[in-house]
Amino acid sequence: MATSALLCLHWDQIAGARQGRAGSAAWRLRLRRKRLPTGYLGGVLAGVASLIAAPYAEELWRCARARKRWRAVRLAGPGQD
């Protein structure tokens, strides 16, 4: 979806790149001259990592609670709830 939005916004540059015009050099990957601050990058990475890890941590917590209940029921024996 983002690719199609970029294609629509920059159609003249895309067409030039496809035809091999001089503007196609702007589409090469290269390092930035002014790098982003380390704190900013660290914050973004920490945010992404926490949002990825949160569902797994919640599922682990739910499984641990279910196992605890299952062990309690198993130790209680049959017929006792």
C-alpha cells in the first residue's frame, strides 16, 4: 500500500527511472550525510521491540496461569473441583 502511494506521488520520477533518464540516480541507496541521533534510533528500536514482544509476553503469562490451574486440579484428584 505504501509503495502504491509513493508511485502515485512521484510518478514522474518513477517513469524517468524506468526509461533510464538522468533522474534515476536519485533512486540509488546511499548513506545519509546527517545521521539520526542515537537516542532517537534507540527509542524507536526499543518501542518496536516492546510492541513485538508484548503479545508473546502476554501469551506466556496466560499459559503459566493455565498450567498452574491445571496442576492444582490434577493434584486435587478426581471428583474434587
